[in-house]
Amino acid sequence: MVDHDGDVVEHERTSWGQRVSAHISDLQSQVNWIKEGGNLSQQDQQFIEKANTQLRTARETLRQESFWSRFNGRSIDRALANVHEAEVAILRVLPESQFKWKGLPVLVHARLHLDPSDARLQQLEWHLQLPNGRIKQLNGDDRELLASTLHAAYQAEESERARIRNFTQIVCAAAVIMTAIAVTFSIWALLDSDIPPRFCFPENPDRPESPLAVCPLGRNASWEGVWFIQFAGMLAAAVAGAVSLRKVRGTAGPYHVATSLLLLRLPVGALAAVIGILLMSGRFFPGLTALDTPSQVVAWAAAFGILQETITHTVDRQGQYLLDNVRAPGRELESRPSRSRRGSTGVRRTFDGN
């Protein structure tokens, strides 16, 4: 469904895309209302035209989003960047009757994303301060301060989102590289007959020159055994990754961080199983060379696949840290509680007049 302003409501669009589209529609109605009110100066007309251009760009970005841009949130971030600039432009031309009440929402957003020591935030708090916790109405002299503070808060928010998007891209790139390495090794094992025996164990561990008797799929070395070791490691990594999801709190943003981390575990688990069995067959671990059955070889491959959690757990923590630092109204900042508490106590001190 398309209205006369070009705003689109599509059922196949993502939930985040629908939210941004609804926000664009609301801002467009404000722009239309301001234009219909008339009495605009030439400078105000330029701001209105700029807001229209940015809203139109945001619509086009949402319409042309691809699967990959949806997955990493790039299209939503591009649309939001234009929406934010349109909001700032609208704030600069709002009639006095509407502008005087804009101080509180701008202040709330600025406190979420700006450091409490930011001079613009402190100046805005001082302008809004009234006794008994009341908030002062703004006038035309405060317009530029309000617009510049909101613009700075939006830039800080976009930087927070950009860090998450960049992290997701890095994790996906790492997953692709690890998958390519695992597939290359599988093809190497298929083409080179000297590779499969490296994953077998001698009949007598005390005599490495004794005949090989324990291989992943029986007594004969084969490329299928190498592939099965990789599959066992990948399967174990998938199960371990599914268990680790119990700690994921999710995100309100359009970023598939948890999904990309789960995908990274699969090739890492396969490679961990390969490396682990190679180390055991090379007698790197004393006392762990006497494997008696193929099932033991596969079991150790699965164990090494689970051990990849020690590597990916650090990446998980970094991803959750970045998600926690995209602040939204009604949620405390958990990764840096001191900053959140400092900002909240600063709010009380300002409006209490202390």
C-alpha cells in the first residue's frame, strides 16, 4: 500500500523496516503540516526541502535493501541516518507552539547517547532547569542549541550501531574464511592419499612403526574418515553453540550477531576436530595415544569440537558488549553501569536544583 507521499507498507518487509517506514511517514506528516502552515522564510524552506530529500532517500533505501543488507543491518542504518537528519531539520523549522515542548524528548535522547560531561548536554540541562523538578519551556533562542544537541546524540547513536554492524561483518568474514579452509582440507584429503593415514593410530602405541589399526571409520585409512571427523567436530560445535544461546539476551536492533556467531562455530568446530586428532596421532598429548576403537577417535573429534567454545566464548562476550552499548529508553546500560548511574544521578541533581 502506497500513500500520496510515497510511503510504502509491505508485508514482506522486516519488522525493523516497518518501524522505520512508519517513522518516515510520521515525519512526512510533520513536514506537510509545516508547509501548509505557510509563512516560511527562505531559510526555513531550504530546511523543509532538505528534510523531504532525506525522507525520500530513506524510503528508497528501504525499498532497495538486499538480503545481505538486511542481515547485517546496513540498509536500516542508512535509512535511520537520513531519518535522523530529517528530524534535526524539522526541529529547526517547527512553529513556536510545538517547539517549546521539544526540550524533554531531546534531553532524554541526549542523556542516552552523550557523555554526561558533554558541553552541549550540560548547557541544555541548564536551560531546562526550573525549581521543584519542573522543565522550562523553550523559545526561539534555544533552537540551535536543541538542534545541535539532538544532532550530536544521533551521531553517537549511529556510531554505536556502526560498531555492531562492523563486528557482524568481521564475524561473517571469519566464518567464510574458516569454511573455505575446512572445505579446502577436505578436498586435499580426497585427492592426496597421504592425508587420511595421519588420522589413524598404530596397533601398538609404544611402537609407532607398527601397522595402523584404528581409523575413524574402521581399520583402513580413507578420505571419508577425515570428512567424518570434520562432521563430528562441526556437529559438536553446533550443539555447544545451541546451549550457549541460553545466555543470549537478544537485541532490539536489526543485527544478527547471535546468528553470525553460531555460524562461526561450525567451521571452527570442524577445524578444531582435525587439529586435535592430528595432535593426538602425533603423540603431542602424552597418554592420549592409545585409542582402541574408531568410536574413540570420533568421540575425541567431538570433544575437540566442543572445546572450540573456549575460543568463541571471548567473541561472544565482545558481541554482547557491543549490543549492550546501544542504549534505548527504559533499559539500563549493563556493560558500563558506572556511566549509566552517573548519567541518571546527574538527571536528578539537575532538576532538583542541587
